[in-house]
Amino acid sequence: MTQSELIILNLIEIRRRSIKLWNGLPEKYYNWKPDEKAMSASEMIRHVLEADYGWNIIINHGDMTNYKTPWENRPFINVTDELEFAEPYRKKL
């Protein structure tokens, strides 16, 4: 297995486990924070999903100067909705 294949396999496995964890989180805990300075559970989920978009730009030597996320001003509804919205960006990565 090549280094690239190992990296891809690791990304797939991490995402699989993350989705399992996120789907097990009751909606009443979406806004839970371990402390006031921390991200909420929903903010952390979005942060992880959003990273695929940003990393794709970086990997392809895109310009991050005026970075705008497709998630800007998008409300967090639930994990399923976030995963569906993020899927095209994940596939592109």
C-alpha cells in the first residue's frame, strides 16, 4: 500500500468513526460545551466537515486569501442534514 493510499484509508476510517459518534449524539446535546471557551458539539461537527472544503483548496494550491465557506450563515439542523450538505465537498477532496 502506498503512502497516499494509507492517508486516504485513514481519512475514510476517521470519518466513518466520526459519523458513528455524531449519529449517536442526542439532538438535545448539539449545543453542549465542555466549557464556555469550547466549541459546542454542533460547532465541532461543522468544523470537521467544513475542513474538507478548505483542505481541498489548500491541496490544489488554491487562494485562501478571500476564503469563504459554503456553510456561512447556514443553520445547523441535524447531523444527517450536515452530512448531506458536506458530501459533495468530501467527494471532491
